Amino acid sequence: MKEIPQISEAEYEVMKVIWNFEPISTPEVVEKLSNKSDWKPNTIHTMLARLVKKKALLASKDGRVFIYTSLVEKHEYVEQKSKSFLQQFFGGTLNSMILNFIENDKLSNEDISELKEILSTRDKKGEK
């Protein structure tokens, strides 16, 4: 698995916009983030520059604006963060996390039914 750069929570919000709309220009990123946050354009520009420096984004000049595309795929980032979370809080085992949710009544009956369905479907795929 390739090395994924460390991305802050704020930078992750920028990445979500990039992943959803790439290729996307600086003004478009600013517009989309301004609609759902109180960040100033300079803040957004700073985060874009950081993400380029971290090699999470590629910036290419098109006339007077930069166009951004991701160098990190969303599923790769989510997988890395999930593994890191499991390791940090549950010793790397998914069973411990699920048990924690069950024991603390954080899973509804609907959640449990959905998990059973997912596991059943996976078992059936394994039988082929």
C-alpha cells in the first residue's frame, strides 16, 4: 500500500470537495467550501497549498487559475484512517470495536440485523 500523507480534519473537508468534483479550480473549491463553512478564501487557499505540498493534491495551472486533482484516492485514505483508528483504540481488531458498541448499547437492532446480512452475504460469496 502506498504512503498516504497525514491530512488534518480541516484538510479532509477540502479533500472531500476535491474527490467529489475533480478536476476542480480554486474558485470552485472556495465557492463550495464557503457555502458550508465560515472559512475565508485565504484559509482555503492555505489548505490547498498544504495539500499540494503534502502530495495529496496535484495543482496544474490553467490560465490564471489552478486546477486540482487528487493524488490520494478516497478509499485508500479511509482504509488507512480506519486501520489507524482500530489500532489506536481497539488493538487493531474489529471484533473488539464491535463488542464495545454492542456492550454499550450503541448498536440498534437494525444495525445488528444489517451486520448479520452483510456477514451472511459474505459467507455466501465465500462458498462459491
